[in-house]
Amino acid sequence: MIPQSLYIDLDNVLADFNDGIRNHPLAKDKTYKGQPHLLPNIYLELKPVYKAKEAIEILNQSEKLDCFILSTSPWDHPEAWMHKRIWVEKHFGNTFRKKLILTHRKDLVKGDYLIDDSARNGAKDFEGVWLQFGSKEYPDWNSILNYFRSKNVI
């Protein structure tokens, strides 16, 4: 049996970017107004989203799923690309070794499922099933896990 591909966004799905902005020492600096993704080292110290690590462990144990992290990184902040990779290793060890994909066009990635909080960067046009994390239908990781249970994938 060939496992189905599951892509999981990083910002506000695995890593609590909003909390990181609120707690960043330069968050109120007008230099970064409207561009919090440019805050220095913003991606290094983000906390995991509530229950994300536990949910990923469950999803990743399924022989029916092949899990990847699919994220967008700011073009004008190339060190963020490296920082995202460091964050993934810090919180997931080798689970996603060589399974981190950074792209601005999620609609070009072939797969079965995408868990993403935002419709931007092609998420809404993803060819498989888009589960909008944080939405009314999928407000948290428990609802995501229930979806996959209903599909007999986990």
C-alpha cells in the first residue's frame, strides 16, 4: 500500500507565529510594522501550537500517511529559511529530516492532504484536500485528528 501524502504548514499550524510576534522585543518597532516575518530571529524561538507535537506523533505513526512540512518563507529574509529548518529539528528531531519543503506555490505540490491555516500561497488551490487549521470546521489539532480517524487513516 502506497501511503498518502500529508503536508503540514509551519506558521500558526505547528509553530505559534502570532504568539512569537506578540512576545518579540522589536514587535512594536515601526521598522517591522506590517512585516512581522522580518523580525530578527522570529522563527527560532516560536513555541509549538497547542497539541501540535502530540498530533504529529500520531499522524506520523500511521503507515497510511507520509508526512511532510510545507511552508513559505519570506523572500526578503533568507535567514528565516534556515531558522525554520532549525526550529523543525529542535521540536521534532529527525522526524522531518529531508521532509521540509519551502515554497511560495503550495498549489504546485502534488499530494493528498494539506493542513494550512491560510488560503495564501496556493493553499486554497491545492489539488488534494485542504484542511484549514483554525477554521470553524478545523479549529484545533483534535478536530484534525478526528478527521483522519473518520477516514480510517490513523
